[in-house]
Amino acid sequence: MDSFARGTFNVDYEARIDWDRLRRERVEKTQRHMKTEGIDALLLWQDENVRYLTSQRAIMLQYRSVTHYGVLLGQEAGPVLLTSGGEIARVREAMPWVPHIETIPHMTEPGLVENVTRNRILPHLEAFGADRGKVGIDAATFTMRRAFENALTGVEWVDGEHFMYLSRVQKLPDEIQALQEATAIADAVTQTAIDHVRAGVRDCEVAAEAMRTLFRLGGEFAHLASPFVASGERMSPPTRFATDKIIRHGDIVFIDIGAMWGGYFGDVGRTVICGKPSRRQQEIYTAVYECLHAGVEQMRPGNTNVQATRAFLDKAAEHGLENNFINLYIGHGCGVSPNEPPYVGEAATGAMEIEFRPDMVFAIEPLIWVPNVRGGGGVRVEDMIWVREDGPEYISRAPYCEELLIQ
């Protein structure tokens, strides 16, 4: 398994990602877990699960998910891709690995949803022998759920969303390589943004230049729907999207855009300074930098996310900033979803305690902000971390800001 990104092209001179193997292994891995958990079939609508089991790349509409594409999977058969009429001709031509494809409308109007349920979904569940079994579902609108319950009366519904999180959490070798490539693009996107930070440029202009690099290098889209570039006082508290604010001398500038490639996400964030930093800005940056490395050091097989969280918080306490974290997690899982369990340092109660295992991948992103700092007192540094047998490995390589780091 490579520890670097070889390149995104399809070449004849070396072995790279074997996409046919990866597609097959993802389905087989999911079906093994289904048998272990006693799940007879899956009916999945979340974009990442459709991509994971079919490799369908399709048009994505903002504010509109779980109603356009779906996938059915049995313990032995499938997958069955449920796709929009706008995609069907291309899918049939370009995706020979999908054995069964059904055309569906947007799953919004009750009559349309009822027809799809009875005439597109039920026959496949019957063929799987799952029409009176346990079916995992990850998401559905109220209209969809009501139609499923009315038409699929013999089904016992179980949690397919959490099942898929746990099924995907330890990455396959080709997945690790895809994450390496996505992170290499994310590093390049981040570097482009850094290179365009200067006084007189707007936050949204920095984001625009970075997005050009993302598409130039073959990225599908950013980690975030709206690129996160925030300068100066917009980082305390954080404004988590790019605005028309003009960057000024002495401003902290935070960049979090990332990249998706081949269905996998690289999530990288960096904080830099425009001009000369103040001592207080350096103190905050140094605290975040040290927190990041202290926590990541604990991300070893056998340790838990609770132990890593304690290391983050203890290091922040050494700087008197343990109460200045953003009210959010410190890290999250990353793969075909840009953000998923398990979490590290989740601020809300009820989060899972998990043990780190080899081939888990996380985006670790401590964010500390202090109010009333001229030029901004909010800092985040984010890296992609691969948990290996012998400890954590940093996948991301974007540079840290030497001017902000107290040596």
C-alpha cells in the first residue's frame, strides 16, 4: 500500500488504483457485514452510499439529496442502481459493472414515490427474498418513508445509515490510494489559496483561484459546498464561508476547501498571515499547532478517541485556551463522505467511544478562537490522518505557517 500519491492518470507503466477490483471489494465487504448483522437487504439513498456501491457520479443539486438516486443490495445479488431519467442513457452506456439499473423520477410527489416503490423496488426485494426480512435504510423523506411502509408491509426496517458508517470505516488498500490522490489535490488547492493571500484581495477571490486549481487537476468538487475562506475578524467567531471581505495587513486568513476525486475526499485546512502577525496571533496559532500534534500522536491502534481528545484538551490547557474551542468536534472520519463518524472530540454528549483500528482515516481540525484580537484571533489547522499498524501517518502535506509559529 503506497504512502504517496502516484498520480491520477491511467497509465501502463505501473500499477495504480484498480477500480474494477475496488468496486467489487466494496460490494463484497458490505455483503459480508450484512450477513454478520442479519440484514437481508439494503435500500440506500445517501449520495455517498450510492457512490460507494455503484460508482455512479451524477449531477448534484444543492439542498436536494436522497430523492434523486438510490441503490438496492441483497446479501448475494445486486447492486440495483435507482437513477434519474437524466442519467439513465449515460449510465447504461458507461457503467457495465452495474448488473441492474432502474429509472426513477425525483422521489418527491406521493404518487410518483408510490409507483416506484411498488414497481421498481418491491420486485427486487422479492427477488432477494427480503420482502419479509430485515432491510437497512439510511435516509428517506416523510413521503418516501410512508410509501415504503404502505407498500412493503412485510419488511422490518433497521438502521442502514449507521451500518454503512461502520462497514466503510476501515479502508481497503485501493481506497487509501484514492484518499492519497484526493489529498494531493486538496494540498494543491490549499497552496493556490495561500499563494493568492495578500492585502487588497477579497476572501471570495482567494476561494475562486483555489477552485480553479481543483477543477484543473480533475477534482469533482470541494469538501464544502461553499469554500471556507475567512480573514481577520471573520475568524473570531468563524464565518464559515467566503465573503466579500477585503484582506488587510495583519489579518489571519483561514482556508478550508479540500477536494473530491474518484469519489473520495481530501480535507485540508491551513491558517496563514497577511503581513506581520501580532504576538497574540502567534500564541493562538502555536497552541492549535501543538494541540493538533499532541492529539494525533494518540491516534494509534488500541487507543481510543477519548484518549486523543484528552490530549487535545490538555495541550490547549497548557496555553490557557481549553475553553476556546469551537463548539464542534475536533476531528471526523473521512472517505466517500466528507464528514462522518466516528468523531474525535465531539463537544455534544452521546458520541461513541471507539478504538482506533488500522486503515481508519480521519480529518483532524482543532479550531480555537479568541475574541477581540486585532486582525483576527481564530485559528484552525487541519490534516488528513491515516491510522496505521505502527501509528498515525499524515497524508496531507500543505505547509504550516512559519511566521505564526513560535519556535
